[in-house]
Amino acid sequence: MTRTAFTLVELMVAIALSLLIVATATAAFQVASKALTQSERLTKENQLVRSAYQAGVEDADFWFSVDDPFDPAGQPQRALRRDTGEDGNGNIFVSLDLPQEFHNWNVSDPRSFQVVGEFRTNRGGDYSLLSTVESTERAPAVRDWYPTMLDTVFHQLGTYATFEYFPPGTGYTWYLDKDDSNPMRPEWKNAFGDSFTKFRYSLAEGRWPNKMNMAYRVTRANQGERDELNNGRARVLHGMYTMVGPRSGWMLGDSQQHNLLARMTVDSSNGNENGGKPQPDWGGISQDLAASVPFYSIKPEAWPGVEMAVVRKENNYGRRVATAIKLVNPISGDIRMFNFHCIGTTLRGARMQRDWRHFGAAGIEQ
Amino acid sequence: MSDARRGTVLIIIAGIAALMLAVSLTFLTRMRGDGEEAAYVLRDSTARIMLVNAMAYVCETSRLGWGEETFGWNDVHDHSVGPSCFVDKDGDGVRETAEPVWVGDAWPAPGSSARCPMYVMQRPPRAITPHLGHNPMVIVDASLPAPPAGYKDGPGESLTRFNGVVVDVKGRRKMADFSVLDPQPVAGNRADFVAGDPVPRIESLDLGWFRVYRERAIDHDGLPAGSPEPYYDTVDLNGGTYPDGRQYPDNGSVFVLTCGSGATQGYRFWSTSDPGYDRALEPVTAGDSGLFQSREQFESMRAEEQLLWFRIEWSPLVGDQSGHNTYSGSYFNAIGNHREGSNIWGHNPPSTQFGSIKWIQRLDREPPRW
């Protein structure tokens, strides 16, 4: 008998085999498709992290999150504050009103050091800035040059700039307020009997003195440091902190207030008489940074996205440019945080950048 | 099986295979792109590490590396342009004259460049291991009376000789200071110790390099009004006078650092006929070096590299008095500080004798000389 069609059994077997093949192929395709989707997500995540990294290092180099040279609205740190009488609250991108000769200070200039004591025999040359304030027998007026510069930068540009403007290892001291209840400090005089009426440190305000000086090395070389410290008349900086965060619009919260807090740097060193140790509101600042929705957003539309913040911290021990990257997984919602420190343009370098012609030639560093 | 059936099966199989292939290709393309972008980040990071190296180089060579001790890129004695070392010109045995260490326009003359390919030697010259060893200091019994005071070394401190050895009176209870490193040579004999083994470790080759261009005064000052280049210079770094009215000597402490990651070894020019070539920038070009097969190969390598340009200014300030004292603890603490991330361009008292970096400025485009 000749057959022209499949039998039922043949048809059922064929259908079963076909279904098996299709099911296998579909499963394989689904697996491959899922793998592709996942790889795409990972790729996207990696791209976001890389973008954030790139944005972070660029900001470390150009300070755009603090001062936008191309947008006057993005230049809050250029607002003049020193006319408000708030000592030490200057903004870091204020035009510096300082004679040119102060810009090019150098340690071989006799105005920048005080050669006394053990340093008198320093035949290898003078690598330290040793200076003091006001005119006395031990501190001729000519050596007021360096503390004058220090004082000027502090007043005009504020605490952060003072730290970063001066080279590593710069020593800072100040004299405390007179204290009528302290027999050792009835007057504003140092151990040499010199008056220093302009130099005081306001404990109540947690603020730096009106005038800082470089007397530390001088007093040390003359065994005066211990006298000063023991008498509670002077203080050497040990644990000072300050920071600059992104400007308003780049972070939640009151950016201006944060930077104001940052300017009001405090002495957090241990063992000094400044027991109160007023601290900036680091917690509040950190929360705003962590919660900040995209003050620097580089996420694609409709993605949970990535956030990046650059915070410049400064103390008398070191400079830190901390970059935080916060990535939200678009699928799981998991949050991953990355943090890296990057060496980049310093404040003075950034100020010089703003004097570039194609950056607006602001003239702030002249 | 009929032809029609075979054809149907073939179409189905081919379709499924094509789908799988498309998925696979997409996957591979994604991975490839991801890898390439990651490589870019790696190159950028490497270039930034080179910035650290370049700044360390500038600091250290302010005082070392020229055969004699020198005293800074601007000499700390008189601010003259250095590094200079003292030489005995009149032959009386007294080295009284300071002379720059360079000859002609060769590095480190202002206007010249140093090319610094980075790799790890098999064993650097004078390599040591940080093994702790017993310091052969005299043992001082705490019950002994205090030795007579010697010369004063500072407030409240006095050093004296005890059993012929200088000891710290205050610390006389110390029998030995185990915290002080007593480095041990890696090589087995002095000749090998001094020479080292400069052969590069192959795994460290072709990763990164830096160049250091020392700016001339004309590069950062004295530009004619309206001069288009260099765009980045608008600050007079040579201003100022001494109290007696003398003008400061040139600022010889400003450098353009080129930080690169890749295999060009930091060469800038292929041949002396390239635009902008200056012998002071590169005495031996890439083409003359014999390291590269062709200009095309060299330029291909350069195209793959990440280059970053920075300007820095060196300062002789060491910040802390202890930096003057080779034998103080802080000299060795510098190692620890570096491990912690504090460094010579931070505001940490650097505890080295090599000065510090006053400011750093990233350049957003290629400067004319580097």
C-alpha cells in the first residue's frame, strides 16, 4: 500500500520533536538574551562610573563645581565678603588685593625668615620660613613681610585659601585674647613683653585671630615657645580643618552656609585650652552630599543614575580632594558608593586658570 | 525526507543560528567597547600617577642627583637660578663658588626638558631593604647619674658625649632605639650594591612616562602685550624686589609636567625636522633612538596614549625644623607619611629635604613647549 501522508504516530512524533527543538532553542535564546541584557546593564553601569570618574578628575583639575568661569551665576565664591567685617570669611575666588611682590615671596628673601638661634649656623641655606610680627628688637619690621602676606590672604580669601595658598608645612600660630582672670595674660603681650594688640583668637566664635603670625619658629629658637604655651598666650595650630564643597545647585542644602561653616575653621587638636572645640556641621554637610540628587548628574534620562561630588578638604597636615560616586543599580535599586582621592589643580592654580583669556580673564590672581 | 522538509528544517536551524550569532556578536561588541573604555580610564589613571612621580622628581632633584649637593631650583642662599653646587675654582681646596650644574642648554637649564620613562629596574642602585636592625648605640644605665650637659640643641634638651658616643640626656634610659631603620643592602657586595641592576622588569615597561619642562622667564613673564601664546600665562611670577631695591632673580622653579601613559617612552619628536623641535627639549629624538620601527608606529603609539599637562611651582620650603636634621625620626617618618597619603605636595610638614610644591595647575590644552 502506498501512503501519501504521515501517519498519526509520525505526525505526533514530529510535532513532539519540533516542540522540543523549539523549546530548546527558545530557552537558549532567552538565556542568551538575558545574558546580553545583563551585560548591557553592567556596561551601562560601568559607563556611568567611568563618566563619574572622568567628571571627578576634571573637577579636581578645573574646579567647575565651585566656580564656573563661563557663567556669572556660578561664581558665588567671587563675591566680596571682606567688607562685611567677618574676618576670615573671605571667598576663595575673590580678587586678591595684594602687591605683586608678595606673590613671589621666597625663603631667601631676608624678609621671609628670622635667622636666630640654631638657624644661625644653617650653612646649607634656609629652607624654612621664619618670621614674626611687628617691630621689636628681635623682630625687625622688615620681617613683618611674610605675616603681612599671610594675614592679607587670610582676611581676603579666608581660611581654606590660607591653608592651600601657602606651601606645605607652613607653621601657623596666633596669640590669644587677653584674659583678665588669667594672671599670665593680663595684657596682650608676648613673652618678650611686646604688645600684640591686633592678634587675638576668639574662643567664643571659634574663629581665627585677626592676625596670624609666624612667630612659632622664632619663639622656639629662643626658648620662647614653651613660655608662650605654658602661659596660655599663644597657640600653635595642630588640628585645623576646612573644606570647600560644590556650590549651590550642585548639592542640596545651603551650600553657602556649608562653605561659611567651612570657613569658620576650628582648632580640633587635643590638649589645648580650647576645650570647646567648636566644630563645623560636618554631619549636615555629609548628609546633603549623600542625599544630593543630581547636583552633578551624568545619568541618561529615566535611569536611576549616578551622582558625583568633589569635596576639597584642607587642614594643616594635608590637602584632600575627595570624590564620591554614588551609583544606583537600575534594576535592583542597590546603591554602590565609590570614593577616590585625586591630586589635581590647587586653589592658586585654579585662580590662575580663571585668568586665562578663554576662561574669562578674571584677573583675580594679579 | 523530501526536499521541502529538508529545506524547512534548514531554514529553521539557520534562523536560530543567526539569532544566536547576532546575540553573541552584540555581546562581544559590548564587551569590547566596555574594555576599550576601561582601558581609557586605566590610561588616565596611569597618567595621573605620573603626575605624582613627576612632582617627586622635581622635589628630589632640587637637591640630589647632580653629583654634588645642590640647594634648590632657586638657590636658597640667594634665590639665584639653580641647582648649583659649590666648586673650588681657585684650587685652594675650598669650594666657595656656586655654579649651575648644567652645561649649555642641556637639562636642567631653563628652557630644557627631561624625559623620564618609568619602569621598574631589576634592582635599583643602592637598593636597600627596610629591615630593622639593632642600632649599635651605647647602653646607658638608667641608674647612672646624668652626664654633664653638653651643648644645647634646643630648649630643654642637651646632648652630651657618653662613652664617646653622643646620647640624649633625656633619653638616657633608652638602651637602643629599635624604631630607627637600619637598612640592609640587597646586593651581596658593594660593587653590585652601587651599580644595581638597571635592566627593566618587562612587566613594567611601556606603561607610563613623564616629561619635565623647565620654564624660562620668557615663558611665564615678559610676554609682549597681546601675545597669543602661551595662553596659560597671565601671572607675573617674577615680580618683586628685595628690601634694597634689587629685582628678584628669575623664577626658575616653574615647570610644565607632561604626564603620559603608553609606550612612547616620553619622546616628543620623531625627527629634528618636526615642527617646534628644539634640541634643548629633546637632544635625541624618537627616530634617532632606534627604539621604534617607523614614524607610523611611533605616531600610532602616541595616538593611543593619554597625555595630561600640568604646571607646578616648586618651593624650597620644607616646613619643619626637623626636616633639616637627617638623623631625626621624621626623616624616616617620611616613608610612613607617604604610605598614609600625606605627601610633599600636601600641607603635611614634608619631613624631607627636597622642598615642596607650591601650586598645581592643570592645562586644558597642549602648551607650546613641553
